[in-house]
Amino acid sequence: MPVKSILFVIIIILVLFFLNFIPVGLWITALFSGVRISLATLFGMKIRRVKPIRIVNPMIQATKAGLDLSTDKLEAHLLAGGNVTTVVNALIAAQRANINLEFEQAAAIDLAGRDVLEAVQVSVNPKVIETPIISAVAKDGIEVKVKARVTVRANIERLVGGAGEETIIARVGEGVVTTVGSSESHKEVLENPDRISKTVLEKGLDSGTAFEILSIDIADIDIGRNIGAELQADQAEADKKIAQAKAEERRAMAIAKEQEMKAEVVQMKSKVVEAEARVPLAIAKAFEDGKLGVMDYYNMKNVIADTQMREFIGGVEVDGKEK
């Protein structure tokens, strides 16, 4: 193969290798957009495994908007896991809205996990946060259901480390419950719903959050259950069950006492029967010993018969049977 052909092939390979590692088309676009970036810088990005288009395009946007940014800052933010495009768009939006926002601050907000562009937009155009239905009970026991709309504006200075929307909603709910709970009657809340807004705003609920509360408006207010009456009914039912349990306990004790007394009566009767069974033996013994005569025995029998007749006439049990 001729030497010229070999050189031509080598040149073609070098050109392809060069075009593969250095995006010449992107460099030309940047050049005509007023972004001064060298081919060596683009090559270095390739070596560091950074896609040059993710740096060059935001640089073009920033340059056209009049921002003075360096590729090193953008590349460092990208390597840190940030979103370069979002940060640049946020800086452009802040500049247009006359909001003082530096690149380092925007990058910190982005790396903190917040959408810095949305924060700038909310700072310019306030956002409305609608709370869920908040249930509270007035002093008269009536449940009041309130839904509020909170108008907030993003506080750029407190975006890093500031609490989010969930904290705002929780604090508003706490304020609503406190205001309704301190009202003597639910009618007071219905007559002056703006009292809730005033009380909540006075508490400074946006302290330590990433927002500034502009207003709190009551969107809806309804009457719920009579919690006081339900609690009284539940208490009465509980007292009734306690009384029934105590009555059942007394009844069981009475039955046990009755059974005990019946057992004592049965025991006494058994002793009487046992004693009566020994009477004939005692009479026979008295006959043998001569202590009891025949006439005495007949007189005793007459007395017993007379006693039984009197008991029968009086309706008293005779030998275990009533008249």
C-alpha cells in the first residue's frame, strides 16, 4: 500500500477520533452565541465524563441573559449532583424580577433538594395552599369543620433549612383548633369567621419556614356532630353499665347468702330428725329403768296429739306438710 494512502487513513482515523471526543459543532454554536470556550475545555469535560452540552447550553442561556457565569462553576455544580439548567433558569428569572439571587445561593438551594426555579416563581407569583378539612370543637360541644386557603410567598433567604408546606398546614390547623376551642359557642365562630384568620396570623406561623404568609382566608365552614352530647351519652351508658354490674354483684351475693341460709336450715332439720330418732330409744330406756310409767307415756301421747291438732287448726306444718 502506498505511503500516501496509509497517511490518509491515519488522518481520517485521527479526525474521527478528534470529532468523537471534541464536539466541534457545539463549540461553533457557542462561539457564535458569544460564549468563549476552548476546545481543550470541551476535551477536558469529555475526560471527566461530563456531557459538554449540559454545560454549554446553560452557558449560552446565561450569556444571552447578561449573566456572568464560568464553566468551572457550572461543571462543579453538575458533578456535585445538581441541575445546572434549573439553576441558570432560576437566576435568569430572579434577574428579571429584580430578586437578589447569587449563583452560590441558587446552587445550595438546588443541592438541598428544593426546586429553585419554582421557589423564584413562587416568590414572584404567590402560591395558594389549601388545607384539608380541620375539625375543632367549641366549648358548647359542637364540632366545627373549617377549610382554609393560605397565600404564601417563597422566602429565598430561608429556603435552605426552612420548613415546607406541611409545616404551614400543620400550624394553620393548630391555630384553627385553638381559636374554635376557645370560643364559648359555635355560633361565635359562624358569626365571625375572620376571627380565625386574625388569630392564626398573629401567631407568626411562617417563622422558621421557607415561606412568608401573606393571608389566610376561610374557604368553607360547616357544623358537624354534637360531640358534647355524644360524650355525655357515652358517659351515661358507662355509668349505667357500672350500676348494672354492681347490682348484679349484690344479687349474686344475696343468692349466695340465701343458699347458705338454706344449707344451715337443712343442717338444723337433719339434726332435729336425728334427735327425734333418739326419742323412742330414750322412752324405751326410761321404761326399762322404771323412770317412765304406762300412764305417763299415754299422757305424753295425748299432749302430742293435742299439740298436733292445734297446729293443724292454726295452719302450721305438721310432719313437714301444711294444712
